[in-house]
Amino acid sequence: MDLEMVLNELSLRSPAHNVQTARQWMSGFISTVQKATKHGVKKVVRTEYNLRSTLLSYENGYTVGRWLKDDEVDQVARNFFLGLVTPEPFLSDIIDEEIKSKFDSFQFWHQEDEAKGLGVAFMIEALAVSFKSEERWYPSRLELKVNQLDDNGEIISTYEELVHASHEDHIQEHIGWIQQHSRAEIHDGLDIWNHKEELFPNLQFCESVGEQMANLLHGDIRLQPIVKRLYELENYCSSWHEGPFDVNGFFSKVSLESGVTLRRYGPERTFVCPDGIGRLFKWHVRLTPGACPTSPEIDWVFFSVWRVKVTSMGCILGRSPSSCSTNQSTSIAFWLNMPMTSTKGWPSIIPFAP
């Protein structure tokens, strides 16, 4: 899968007070992008507009275009920048019409600012890159507020973690994530199934998943949120070497299903695991808004985390059609049914059920 970069246009909103600082910003940006490409990220930085006219410094009206002609700037750096493929606007050459149409129904915010670039990075699973122009762009991960209007005209909001880089050290930190997202193309559910051992080595999938994954087609609005949560589970399980299961280890909100829900939908949340034992899944983690289609025929995705000899944890991704009708927010549900003691090497089982 070609992992691209998307420019956070907010990081160029406030020009530097002098040319020297502007040069430093450009140098840091080039170093960050260069290191990303060396580790397999595609040499593409998606932008909202042509950067040549972007003002870098108030001093002498110093723009990106002037930086490209600045003899005091390293020629290699300037040539590298010229060689970047920068499609603009952000989604100009995206073939997937589902992504384009979906983007119009979402609004993305970072702190108090609408963040289109960060939103595009979220939508197409790209690396968000920023100029290190403000302190809020210093972290290697950013919080993104995602708003969407539901069918009733009400705004549904969730908060997502976005992988981000404004310094080459951030790329070093993200190498595992970059490699993970570059291993295989994920166009549909079968891609997940066919590459599951490679993409999710710490997760085990029930055989029943295969047939259900075949129904998760290219362009399905559920695909991206499901993949993101699978990666989140994979990352958690890969680093969970000791101690009890910790809901704080997830960026997404994790909570128990209510007793009312379990009494009503207990059979729908009970699945036969690879060891032949049927287990009730009790926990859930919320998906992105819009991941629940309105069609009552849509399947759920379910997964569980367990230990080979002792049941530990289970998860359900998605919702039943009946719960869709009462709440437009979508969830990945999962439960914990285990002694809260130290354990090593707990894989996941992921059943996908109607």
C-alpha cells in the first residue's frame, strides 16, 4: 500500500518574523519528508493549494517561491522540494468517489481550527506533516475532532488520534506504523483476510470471518474504521507483555456494554472461538461517525482477544441493525472476562458475524 503524506495547512498560517526562521522551517520540513521517504513513504505531499505563493516570512515578503530561488539555501534541499509530487487540491486525483463524497459530509477540527489537511490525512490513512512553526505542531501525534451530520441532522462527534510528523525524530518513532501501513493493499475485506497474518500478527481470526469479510467490499464506508481499530488492537497486543488489560492503553474510548444491552442482545454477542468455546463479548470501543450504514442488511464485525488456555478478552466491531436505529454512533464492542493478573502473549480472535 502506498503511504502518502498530507500537509497540515494550519502550520503555514502564521508566517515567521524573519527570513532566517523561515529557512529553518523549510529545512526541518525537508528533513522530515526526506526521512519519511527513505523509510518507504511515497514521495507525495498532498496540499490544499500551490505552495509557491505561500508566505513564509513577513520579512521581504519571503514566499516558498522565493525560497526556491534563494542561493543561501542548499541546492539539494531545493531540488528535493521541486521533486515532490504535490497534488492540489487535496483529493484532486483520488479515484475512490466514496472517499470524495464522504469527505463532504465530515468536518475536522484541531483545537479551535478547522483542519482540512489533517482531515484528509485521516480519511486516506496518510502521514500528516507540518512545518514546526508553532508549539502545538511539536507532538508526534495530534488529536483530531471529527464531526458528521447524521440522518436526523444532528452532529455526531468523536476524537481520533492522528499520526503526525514535524521533525525527523518523529519519523523514527513512526517506523513501525509506516511499515505496518505499507505491507499490503487493503481495498476490501478480503485484503484484510488474505493478509491477516502479515498485517495483524498478534491477532487470530475465527474461520467464520472469511466469508463475512468477503461482504466488506471496496468503497464500503465501514472498511476504514474497522482497519483503524484492528491496527489499534494489534498495536496494543504487540506491546502488552505483562499486567492486566488496561483500557487506558487505547486512544479510542473503551467501555462495557450495559446490562440491558447484554440481556437483550446476549445471543448476538456470543461467538464460538477457535477452541470451540462460545463466549459472550461485553466491551466496546467506538468507531468513527458514519461507519454504520443505514441498511438493515449490513453485517457486524466481531473480534475477541484471548489466551490459549484461559479466556481473557473479546471484542465486537460494529453494531446490530437494531442498535443502529436508536443511535447513529457506531462502535467496536469488546468484552473482558478474565482474572486481572499479569499475562504474556495474549493473541486475539476475531469473528465476523451477521
